[in-house]
Amino acid sequence: MEIWDLYDREGKRTGQTWERGFGNYKQIPDGYYHMVVDILVQHVDGSYLLTKRDMSKDVYPGYWEASAGGSALSGEEPLEAAKRELYEETGLSALNMELVSHVFRNPSHSMFYSFLATVDADKDSVILQEGETVEYKWVDARGFIEYVDSDQAIKTHNDRYKELIETIRACV
């Protein structure tokens, strides 16, 4: 059982919680949000980690994505949740994490904290979390931009990383 704190539009905890169920985030009352973290993973050599979502996921099943992440658990702060999600989904720990954006999405009642994590691990040491992801690959900056521009990219993810993506695009 996963319990989420609910937040208001200013990002403050309301004191209310939500028990996660398959797809029930859509039933969170209007004006309330749950915290979600996503982490774009960059290796110290400049390559980026892409993972393929499990077909059982309630959002974007089978899509490739350029992030690890998920919902924060009750009581977690954004950075704490990001470190936990990164480790759970990839087995990796970050040398550092930089907050890239903080946005609200009304359709999913989500408050997103998006991070760029830098890792210095053996690229073969990625451990996929069962039920979350089924494949992974590392791509260089050009491959990352090709992914971002493809039909396989999750567009809402790209929106949260728009400025960073444009910086990467300018360098390839």
C-alpha cells in the first residue's frame, strides 16, 4: 500500500493523504495534487539513460522514457523521493542532483519535481525494477535528441525538461 500526501496549488501539504490504486490518481479532488519526481540520468561520460516502461504500467505502458521516477511517499521531500526512486528503478546513486523544473499538471493532479542526476557507475550495473521497466540503453547526446524528437518520447516529460533539452540540442 502506497500513501501520498496531498498538496495545494502553492505546493504546501494539506494534511490529507491519498491511498494509491491502479489509475486512481484521476480521482484526486480538484485543487489537490500528489508529488511526483522524475530524474533524467546522465552518465559522467555525457550519455543518457533510457528505460522501457513495463506493459503493466497504468500510464504510457511500453513507452521508452528518459527518466526514472514516480510518486513521493507520504512524508518525503522532493530530493529524498528522487534519490529513492532513482535507486529503486535503476540501482544507481547520483553524484549530484540538480532541480530542473517544478510544474503542476491538472489532468493527473500531479506536482512534478524534475531533476538531472549525474552518475558515475558501470553502465552495465543498471538494475531494472520489476513491474516498472523491462529494458534500458545508454545513448549519446545525439541519440537523446533523436529520442526526444521521436513518436516514442513521452511529450509531457519533454515539456518538463524543455530548457535542458534545448541546451543539449544546441550542442549536438
